[in-house]
Amino acid sequence: MLNNVAAVLLDGVHPFELGVVCEVFGIDRSDDGLPVYDFAVVSAEGPTLGTHCGFTVSTPHGLDRLEEADLIAVPAGEAYAEREYPPELLDALRRAVDRGARVLSVCSGVFVLAAAGLLDGRRCAVHWHHADQLARRHPRLTVEPDVLYVDEDPVITSAGTAAGIDACLHLVRKEQGPEVANKIARRMVVPPHRDGGQAQYIERPLPKAPCDTVGEVLVWMEEHLGQEVTVEQLAARAHMAPRTFARRFQQETGTTPYRWLLRQRVLLAQELLEGTDETVDAIAARAGFGTAAALRHQFLRALGTTPHAYRRAFRGPAAA
């Protein structure tokens, strides 16, 4: 059931991410034969909140409004990754899920859901910029750092900005059918459907060295992406047993050695496709895939496109 929707805000909320939720669920489109949602903006920290853009947002609704919502959306906000959250808000989110409601986050709003324990044992999405920090702060969840959104019903999480639109429309499509979702998308002038597994276009981050025990190994892996390595070899570099190393690696990075290495190799290939004229074969060798066919296979799995199409998207047809 999707009828009663609330967007819950904290101080420092990002207006665009709030606007995403308001645009999908807060506008009366009954003239197009579309459902009208009972929509409210709720404050978790008083009637007036600041935004990261310098203006304020006022609402008469407090946390009690969440008790009747079918969906609670948590937009992104300034410093959400570092701050603590009102216990009353976290309790309200847990009660909502317990009674069968859904919760949905946009970008860094995922940190609120994680703090409530709603992502323990679940996969989740977040803007790539926050992926490592989320994994370190909440090791009991699994971050999918490259995707647009993840539906782990009743918890839906999305990456930055426009990916929140995709997640909201996905939920509408799931509950009320493609015709409703497509009509809303047409009114918003956005694509009617982008699959959640479609990749974010992300910059290639440097490895995070502050990891307690695997930091030096991460740096070494980053510098030797073209070299074939095994967990046993990596564990030896860390002076650990393989099983201990694999466990510590998961705890400190939020993923497995294989998936971390594969992600870095794909990111390196993206960087080379964007910034060099090297052939796909040469890029495949430098990034550790060996052959162009292997690179194409992993590129399709990770990004939903081919190396040639990716290069063309960033550099134009001539470069491809």
C-alpha cells in the first residue's frame, strides 16, 4: 500500500533531495488521473530547520506524523555522515518498519537508516563519495557503491541526487504499476525507468589508508592492479592467515578482496577510457583484465555498458 507518505528532515537538509521526494509524492496530479498521496514534510528537530544552502524550512508536523505513514523518506543533509541522530527519530523509523511501512533514503539519508539498525544484514546504496565511510561506520551492512538504488524491501536506499528520483519511481512502479510511474516521470520530464543496478559514473578514489590492519595492503593492491594476486598472497603481505585476512578486510572495507580489486580495476579502466587514447586491449592489460573480452564482460556487469560506448559517452564518437 502506498498512500500516506512523509519526508522526515533534520537540520542541514539538502533542498534538492527533499525536492525529489516532494516532486514525486507531494504534487496533486489528479487532473492526469494519477493517485494523490497524503503527503507531509516532518521535522525531527523543531518546527524550523536550516538547509545547507542558507535558507530555512518550516513545517507544523512533528515525529508523531510518522506513525501513520506507509512510506517514510529521508532526504540527504549536511554532515549526516558524521552527526548523531535524535533517538526519538530512530525509534519512530524502527516502529514504522515493524508495523509494515517502508523507509526510503536519498543519498546521505542512508546514514539515518543505518543508525536505526534498519540496514543490518542488508545491502544498500549511497553516493559513491560516502561509500567507504558508510561501510566503516556501519560494518553490519553491505554497501553497493556503484549502483543507483537498492530495494531490500521494506528498506530502499538510493545514491545521490537524481538516483533518488529513480528509487521513488521504482517504488511507484512496484506498488501502482508502470502506467502510473511513467505518467509521473513524463510530468517530471525524466526517464521513466533506470534499473537500480545501473552504475553511477564515479571518480576513481584513492584507497583509504586509515584502515587499521589492511591499509598497507590496499595501497599495494592499488599500485599493482595489473598483477594477478590471490587472497593467500595478500594475507601473506599482511602477515595473517587467509581466513583472518579475509574477515578483517570485510570489516574494514565493507567488501571482499576480490570485489574491492574488481571495482578498482573497473575504475582504472574508466579513467583510461576517459583520459587516454590507448586501445581497449592495452587498457585491459593495464587494468588487470588481461584481454579486451574480459574487460568488456566485467564492464557490462559493473556499468551496464561496453568500453567503447563508455568512451564515446565521455569523449564523443571520434574518440571511440
